[in-house]
Amino acid sequence: MKEPTDPYASISFRQDRIAWGLLFLLSFFLLGGGYLWLHREVAPPPGLPADSDDDPRIAVLVYDHVTKAKGEHVDRELFREHLEALEQRGFTPITLSVLADFYERGRPLPQNPLLLTFDHGYLDTYMAVDPVLRRKKWRAAMFVKTVRLEKSDTFFLYWDRLQRMVDSGLWEIGSNGRIGNDPAPIDQSGEVGPFLARRIWMEKEGRRETDSELKDRIRQDYRSSKEAIESNLRGVRPVAFAAPFGDFSKITGDAAVVHFNRNASASLYPLGFVDDRFGVNDRFTDPHALKRLRVDPGWSGEELVQRLTSAIESLPDGGTFENPPVRWIAGEGRISSEGEALFLKGFPRTDLWLPGSAWTEEWVMEADLSIESGSFWLLQESDSGESWRWGGDPAGLSLQHRMPGKPLETLRRFAADVTPGKRHHLKVIKRGKGIWIEWDRRPLTAHPVYLPGPSRGPLGWIGWRTDGPAALQISNLHLTRSPGEIRPVGENPSQKALASLVKEAPRIAALSPPGLEMTGDRLHELPLESQLFKILSHRYGWEILPTVRVSAKGREIRRIKMPVDDGASVLSESTLTELLHRVEKKGWGGIYLDLRQLPPATRQSLQPLLRQWGFLFQKRGLRLAYGPDVSIDSK
């Protein structure tokens, strides 16, 4: 009889070892492949653009929250429509790093550069946007508040997901701060305000924090956010900060809060962003206050593109605008149109703005105004926060100027009839440092009024009333880009010559008396009544651009080199350095290079060099003009 066999007696463990080995190898490849797939590079690092621009206008968009489904935010399909419209218009996506290289080292940008940014680090935004970006291989930047990651808030992205985003090559990470705009107590009653935009209440001390405490708290928030990003994301060094609520100067009247925030951002990041109604920048924009346009969920792709392109384009020479709807950007209040008339109404404020006006320093505006209620103002802003405005109400008209953090200063009051409901004709001429105003076809002054600033910035119309809605009608509106003249004068003009200049004051942007003579690499200063020209500048609003005469021997100027320092084109040749030093020391508005003694071919060969000189002068708030043409204007 056969004995029963032990079912375990004949088992061989060799097959088990093989099976376990195969399972281990399969798991290794699956897990490793999964990791590589999740962290794969979708888009390679950007290289130098084939078709570059050394003086671009740079559009920056910011999306607050994007979702997969339709609702109160931009949804995936609308976002896809936006990108397709931008792509068809010829916009080229750039990265934060490329933009930082442009501002720090002068690296050229592609034609029509566009930066896409997203705030707050919402998980929903990533899930809705990333598939669209991957399909188009468009790059973008996600700004995060790191306190959300510390709290493992499920509505926001975690570090592992952010790392995969970075590894894809599509995404860069920027900072919205650590606590950013989260609420913090600001008084003893328990009222709260944005953490970075208010002085917090010190409960134990029973007071608000001091300037020193405010400065330290703000800087610590910026620093801790940057350190968190660097320590949690491999290979990431964030180059940008974006104010999580748009712009500090728009939500607080505390100048110290604005100052400390901007200083903290500038000390830690090459780039900083604020919200703006146009979202377009150029090489002269402060890289620590770059403008972003916050995308409205109600804009179609076509509307978004129209808004951007109208802000990018300059006003044409001699062109006029008669209420084109896409050229005026509405601000607060309600704007409607009927024929050639625009109607503004709002409480306490209504306003509209002219995109493209920011690029024009010399202009003429005409319009018919009817003030129904409240006061009206023509306003020009600047990136620095400095502004001027002209307007008023039936009590009178005035020209006012404001510096950041300071009250309005009235520069001039005007006696004029302002009748509610009556149509008044207005003409404003901006030339150099002066502004000439006609009301009902009569000059308000005998000569232009000196304007401290700004010389460049967007123009807008504002209606204002505190006890009810303001209402204003604007019709027959024309705005012309109209360069003023540089008028050559003697070193000590006679009374007769001055009287002749005053008669033509609205046409003149600058006076150019003899100043220097350039022979080869040498500068010879000519006698000049400097005090007289300072008086003329302040009295008539003329800029003073002394003539630098380049003699026939001056063709040696062609040998001036533009050395490259750290990758950035700078003009450090001794003659130019000396020239700039003299201009700044004497308080001139710039210079006029008289090249008439040079042959036409030589003048033509100097164009690239003069363009670079012009950039450098403009960065310092100076003008560089050159002849034989004698007109003055910006790009």
C-alpha cells in the first residue's frame, strides 16, 4: 500500500525565488517608469529667440482661479479659447527666468512676448490649465502662498505636485508670500485686514506695531516664503514675487507699508508684479513693479486680445481717435456710448482710460465736455505713483500734482465758466515739461504751465462726487500723437528772441542752446546762461537740451565701443560717461546731438549706437535727441 505523500515535502523554492525576482523587477520598472513619467520634461528650456526684440512691449496676464466646469471663474474651455486667440495674434510665451534675464542682463526677448501667471496655487487651477498648456507647450508661472502648503490645505497644491510641475519644464514657481493677504487683527475691536497690507494690532502691548516691527514682519514673511520654496522644491530658486491682492498702493494709504513691501520684494527677487488695467511693460518699467492684467471671466478670447493689442500699440503720428470702443478701457462706474458721445456715471467715481497713451509724451487732446454732476478730471499716472490732473467743477478749475504718500498739491487755479449741462470745448497740449490748456477755445494762461511730472503714463477721464452719482459726457474726442519741436537758441537770447519763442510756446517742447562741442573723444564746454534757462524751463514748461555739436572730425565716434558687462549692453566709454555726468550735474533735461557736419552715410552708421544711447538716457529720465531733424518724441 502506497503511503500518503506530504503535500509540502516536494515543493521547490527555486520557482518562488524566480517569481519574486520577476515581481521585484516589474515593480521597479513600473514605479521607476511612473516616477519618470510624472516628472518628465514636457517642454525643453527656452533658447535664444530666432526673431528677437531688444525693445519689446511685454504683456503679462494673471488668472486668479481657473476651474474645469463653468461658473463664476474662468473655466478650462474659456482658458483654451484665450490661448488660441493669443496664439493666432502672434503672442509668444516666455518664462519668469527669461524675463529676469532681459531686465538684469539685456537678453533679447522674442517678438510679442507674453507671460502667463496664476495666483494662490489652487489645485483646481492646475487641474484645469495643465492639460491645455501641455497640448500647446506653453509655459506659465504659478505663484503660491506657502502657509497653505504648511497647513496641507486640500484646496491647494502640495510640494510633490509642484515638483512635478517644475520637472515638466512648463511651470515655474513664484511667491505670493507666506501669509500674504490672509486676515490679521488690525485694531482692538477685532477688525481684520490683509496681513502684508496693514499694521497688525499687538494685543499684549495694546497698540499697533511700529515702523520697525512692521518692516521686520514684512521682510520675514517674504524671506520665509522664499526659503520654503527653495528647501522643498529641488533645483528651484524663485525669481519673482507677486502681490497677492494686486497692488499695495491701491489698498492702503500707509506709505510705510508700500515702501517696506517693495523694498522686501526688491531685496529678495529680481522681479515683482502688481495689478494694472493694461498689463503691458517695456524696458523702462521698474522690474520690481511689473504690470499684470487680471483676466476677467467675462472676456472672450477676442476681447482679451483686443484689450492687450490696444494697450501695446502706440498712437499713430497725426492719428485721431473718435470714441472707438475697444480703445477706451472702462474703470469704475458705468460707461455707455451713443453715436460720438461717451457717457460716464458712477458713485462716487466713474472713469475710463486710453490704452496706448502710456507710450506718448507729446500729445494734443480735444473734446467737448458736459458736466452733468460732480467734478471732472483729466489724469495722467506714472509707474512711480506720481500723477497730475486737471479739471474741476462749477466752483473753478485747477491743475494739481501728487507724489506717492503725500496730499495733492495745487499748482495753478484758473478762472473759467463751468456750467452744469453746458457743452464746453477743451484742448490740452502736452509739450516737454509744460501743459497748455484752452477752455471754450480761449487759452487759460498766456503761456504753458510747468508740470513737475510725470512725463509718461496712461491718460484717463474721471468723474467724482461724494453726495451722489457723478455724471460726465465726452464727445468729439480726438487724441493725437504730436511731437513738439526742439528750438535752437543762442547762449543768451535777447528779449526779442524770447518774445518770439513765447508766441510759439505751444509748439515748442525744448530749447537747445549751445552747450558742448565734441571733437573725437574730447568735450569742450561752451559758455551758457544756465540760470536764465532754468527760469525759462519753469516758467514755460520747456525742457533744456543743450546742443552737443559733433564736428567733422567727430566721425571718430564710430569707434566708440559698447562693452558687455555680465551679458548686458552698457555704455561705459569715457566720453559718454563724462557727457552724462555733465547733463545730470547741471540739471539739464538731456542733450541734442547736432550731427549736421557728418556725412549722411556716417549718420546712418551711427543709428544702432544712438539707439543704445537713447535707452541709457531714458532709463535715467533724460532725453537724447539728434539731428539734423529737430523733433522730439518717445517710441
